[in-house]
Amino acid sequence: MRTVQRTYTLFGIAELEDEVRQRAYTDWLAKGNDYPYASENCDTLEAFCNLFRIACTNYRYDSCTYYYRFYTKHETDTEELSGVRLLAYLYNNFHAELYKPKVYWTKDRKKRRRSRI
């Protein structure tokens, strides 16, 4: 096995020239490091889209704003639901994915049943 050793010299931001400081800042922004939770937000949005069968075609996050476009194959009647009807629709169609039911076992742990509540 080969070991590679590298030595880095770190400079404080005040020690850099203005041109180098500006170039470092633009490189840092280009890599998308201005918002530390961007990867977590993207993972959450992807899980949401997979759960509710939505295709999110274009999305963007930063520290102050967000933008997204989505497409769904649900009927337009479903998209306009609100209140109790929306709750009933979500419960009937996505309850199994959203909530894990409690499992009850017999005393000898041979049989189990899942709660329907």
C-alpha cells in the first residue's frame, strides 16, 4: 500500500490580494457551497416526489429562495382538494407509506398482527 502525503499552506482571507480573494469567492459560489443544506433538501424533495408520484423537473435551492416546477399525472380534481377531503384522500391512498402501524405479538411471539388504527 502506498501512502501519499500532501502539504497545504492556508492563508487567512485578509492575507490574500483582492483579485485572488474575488476569484476564490466566485469559485466557492460556483461549486454551490453557499447553502449548506442543499443536498439534504434535494434528498427530501426526491423522497417526496417518489412517495406522492410527482415528477419534479426543475428545482433550485439557495440560502434565501427556492424554485421548483413539477408535473403530476393525478386528475385535476385531486389537485384542487383541500380540508377534510384532502385528508381523506391522503389517508386512503398514502396512509401505508406515511405511517408505520404498530405491531402486536402473541405471548409466545409466534403470531403477529398490525394495528389498523
